[in-house]
Amino acid sequence: MLLTTSLQKVKGVGPKTVEQFASAGLHTVGDLIDFLPRKHEDFSEVVKISDIHPGKMTIKARCEKIETRPVRRGLRITTATLVDDSGKLQAVWFNQPYRTTQLAKGDDEFFFSGEFEFNYNKYQLSNPSAEKVTDMPVNTDRLLPVYRSIKGLKSQLVRKILTEIRPLMTMLPETLPQDVIKSEKFISRSEAVLGMHFPKKPEDVLQARERLAFEELFQLLLASQLNKLDNAKLEGWHIPFDQKIVADFVKQLPFELTGAQRRAAWEVIQDFEKMTPMNRLLQGDVGSGKTVVAGLAARQAAASGFQTALMAPTEILSSQHAETLSRLLQPFGVNVGLLTGSVKGAARKTLYEQIKNGSVDVVVGTHALIQETVHFHKLGFVVIDEQHRFGVKQRQELLTKSEHMPHLLAMTATPIPRSLALTVYGELDVSILNELPKGRKPIETKLWSPNSQAQLYAKVDAEIAAGRQGYVICSLIDDNPDNEIKSVQAEFVKLQNSIFKHRRIGLLHGKMKSDEKDEVMSRFSRGDVDILVSTTVVEVGVDVPNATVMIIENADRFGLSQLHQLRGRVGRSSHQSYCYLVMSDSSKPTQRLKEIEKSNDGFYLAEVDLKLRGPGEIYGRSQHGALNLQIATLSDTKLIARAQKQAKSFAASGASLLQYKELAAQVQHYQRLTTLN
Ligand code: ADP
Ligand code: MG
């Protein structure tokens, strides 16, 4: 048997099991060895029911009675009476109706392990795991690995098959450099894998997890170190600093730059002067004024004869940027063009021509920019707005549209927690706008019960009477008969025909034609629409400073970062702004909603979101879903620091990755995923 042996050759694996494994991406013996347990249940300390007390408890009991009943949409509660020879207690599961089938038949004894806590007016064992006593491994301290569930496959069978291939686990190839293992005093890869699948005592799991988590982080950090070294070898464009050009640009701005904007712009200008292409992330909370930093740099680039490409994720945002930049740059004779899917026919042809002959200096657009038909005259500077909305590939394609590697400025309003900044974005230089423009007031955010919408509309109306504008955000476009979630279509009709009859209401959603979207957006910008009823198409970037109030319907349906982004559409002027989060029902608000009500700080919220949902959800599947960290958590800053130190010294030592075949494959995979260019 080899690591590459197909699972179907393993004893006890039938054709059906092979299929089930395959559905989880497991094909070979090696795949299954790498399929590490999600957690370990400790059944070693069993208590009698008569001795139970609040906290994490394990009992050995039979199930006497069990039933499941629906409580409301989306919630089914299963309750059971569990007995041992000392007494009885009640257990409860939420949305695990299969417990009824698992526990109903027979007189089998199970280990139940869960939190014994006070809930709904009584003490109960909450959501306990249940393992049949006769299924438990015998020769361990009753420390049971729990695997991610594979549809149709019992974890019991997974454990049995792992026992079959266990002999192979004693001679796995080493995947960390020996020096690193020695200096960090780690156990070998084989020992670690065995410690995960077949732990004898709790310390085995701890040691194994530490070593394996370190390994994942080390690979990730090494990849970003190597990317950084590769980048340093590239030859870019030299764009010299011209003080007068920059000073004139700053002088004509309708406002004074913040200190943070000045610092960031200066960092970009300095990078322009180097032959190594810039690789910089401009990170600033919503409304911190990133666009003008890009505009200033584009001015400098144009003065030296270089074109700038600015890519934004939506058409609405692209046309808004084109407008803003043309207002700022046209006075200096810098031409700005807009390229999106809706520029068609002769206009598109002319634009292609102008991009090619260099008569357009700054090209703003959606991913239409990366099409093969777009040729630049001399592309020196690439700006990606809301960079987390794009995949690595799209960025790379834009960067290849130049003879030399252009300077890259990636902008994001989603603040990146320090741990991620170190790992995934380790190769980047970072500029931070940690200061809002003068005179901004914190947005007042309030959770709102759906039962008192009348008062809410009165508040919105008062804002409009004072000359301001507002947004109403719904997650759906059309009403769905299966649920009560509000839609923009229905809300638009309702608001226009009754509640806000005396106001001008606009409708915006992603299924509208681009010229319709543009039209309503520019009416809203001009102040000809009082209330814009919109889906999340306005989530990123949209800038209408006169809008000061936002209602988000069914706010519990949105993620934390998304709510923060949406809310960022108000609070863009010196007027006090308000954001009302209307909940779907009057049940208790979620942690997410409480956090967003409490804080306006995108940085803090991103940290919370990272804890609640994990990095993949936040930073876009395209990039980070594939990072696929099994063991490591990006909140373990101590381990990250250790891995960082080792990765740096490994990269600096010039040791060849070729010596480490296993390591190399994984590192190269990460390099492709995390590189910016
Ligand atoms: P974001 O960082 O969210 O992309 P924008 O670049 O859209 O922010 O800027 C938000 C708003 O603030 C815009 O209306 C912009 O004109 C304005 N703005 C930017 N910098 C300043 C400043 N230093 N003082 C006042 N207003 C500013
Ligand atoms: Mg922006």
C-alpha cells in the first residue's frame, strides 16, 4: 500500500463508500491520512447523572424517550430523557432531528457529551454528541477523533478504515525542514498524524495540533516571503516625483487632505521612483478617502507620460469613479475614459483606439478592462478598488497589459486584521488611512423591531425635510412567496404609493439595464431622488455625501462586514448620519447585530467577523477559501510569529525548496493563490 493507492483497494471500502469519499474529495490513502479530525471528544471522565453539575459533562446512559418538534420556521427541537442507574436527565438538540433515528432504537448505551446548562427554565444537557459505547475504540483513553461529516458515511466507518491504513502512517515523509523541527522542538510528521488520528492521551493531540498548525502557517508565510523576493527581481517603470505637479493637484482639491492621506500618497510617490514595481495595499475604512489618493498618484503618472488603469467591481462604482477623477484631473489636461460592458459599438471602438494611442491617460472600468481587445499605450500604474472583490487571476491579467510590470495599488475598505496582514498579505507594503476627513460625526446605529416601522419612517421623513437623502436596503429583488423577506420591488411600490407619496423615490437593483442603473444613480447623486430603494448593489464604494440615513431591512440576513460596508454609504459629510437595522422578527438580536450597533470601527468589526465566520467568508472565496487551513487559526498570533520567523530565515538562507519535495508543492500552490501580480 502506498500513499497514492486508491481507497477502493483498502479492506472494508466498497464501491458505495468510494463514492462517498470521492464526494468529499478523498480518493487516495494519502488523502484520507490528511483528512484530520475536526476535534476530539474526551470521554475519559464520565460522571453519574446523580453527580452532574453545570459545565461540560460526559455521561454514559440510555435514551428512554425522544421526540422532535418544529418550533418555528428553521427551528426544530429534539428532546430526550436519558437514564443511567443513578437517575434521569433531559437532553436537548437544536436542528438535529436525526438524533431521533440514531437514539430511538434499542437499548444501546451511549456516551453523551455536552454542556450541562440552565436553559428555558431548567437544567439540560445541550447539543450533546452521542457515541455508542460498543463503537468506541478500546485501547485508548477514550479520546475520540471527530471527523467532518461526509454525507452518508458513518464516522465509525471512517475510523475503521483509518485503522486499516494506520501502518502507513508510521513512515510518512517529513514536510518541514529538519532545522525547523529541531529548533522548534517539534515531533515528526508521522508522530503528529498518528497523534491526531489515534491519540493515547490529551497531550498527544496538543503536540500534534501545534506541529501541524505551525506547518500550515509556515508554508503560507514562506510562500509570501518567496513572492516578495520574486517581486524584488522584477523590473518596473521609473516614475519620477515632480513636486510642482503634486502641489498643484493638492491645491485645487475642494478640501484639505488628511494627514493619513498625505502619508499614503507620499508612500506611493516614493514607490513610483523605484525600479521595483510597487506592490501596495491601501487600507482605509469606508469613507476615509482612498479615491483621491489614487487620483493624486494617477496625476503624477500622467505627468511622466504613463497611463493609469483603475478597475472597480461594479458598473455603478466605475462610472462614479470616472466622474470623480475626471473632475479632479481634467483641469490639468489629463483625460479620463470609462470602459464598462455598457459602452458599445462605435464608442467602444473609439475608446479602444484612444487607450491604444495614449490619448486617454486614465482608464476606469470594470473587468471589461482585462479583455484581450484592450491594449494600452504605456500602462505604468494599476489601481484595483475594493480589491477583495477580485480574484488573483483578474489582477494578474490587468498587470500583464504592460511591457514592464506596472506599479500596483490595491485598495480595500475591508480592514485586514493584523494576523491576516502578516500571513496572506505578508508580501505587501501597506498604507493605512486611519483617520477620517475632518468634521465627520460617527454614524448613529440602532437595531429596530419590525413592529415599529412607522416611527422609523417618521425619522427618515424628518431628514428629507431637512434637505438630506436616504437609502432603504432590501436583500431581495422580487418578493418570494416562501418567505417574509422584503424585496426592493415591493418596498418601492409601498413607499412610493403610500408612506412617502410626497417624496421622490428611486429603485435600483442588479437586474436593471446599465443605463437605467446609471440614470437613477445620477439622479440620486444630483439630489433629484430623495430615497433610493436598493439591493446591495450600492454596498461598495458608492459616494453620495448628502445621504444621511439608511434603513437596512432584514438586517439579520447580512454579514457583519457587509453591514459595515452598506452603512458606509452614509456618514460621508459633516451632517449627522443614521443607520437603522430592522430585524426580521422580534426575537433576540444576534451577536453580529449587537456588535455593529456598538461599533463604527471597521477594524474592530473585521476582527470580530474573523472570529465569528473565519477568513474564507470575509476575504472572498476566490482567494482564501482555497487556503483551506485545516488546523491553524489565523487568530493564533503567537504561532504566526514563530512561523514567520522561521519562514523568513528559511527564505533568506537561500536554501532550495527542491530539497523538500512535499513542502515545495504546497508552498508553490500558496504562492499562486496569494500573489498579487
Ligand atoms: P472611500 O475610502 O470609502 O473610497 P471616498 O474616496 O469615496 O472614500 O471618499 C469619501 C468622500 O469623502 C468623498 O465624497 C470624497 O470627496 C470625500 N473626501 C475625501 N477626502 C477628503 C478630505 N480630506 N476632506 C473632506 N472630504 C474628503
Ligand atoms: Mg471607495
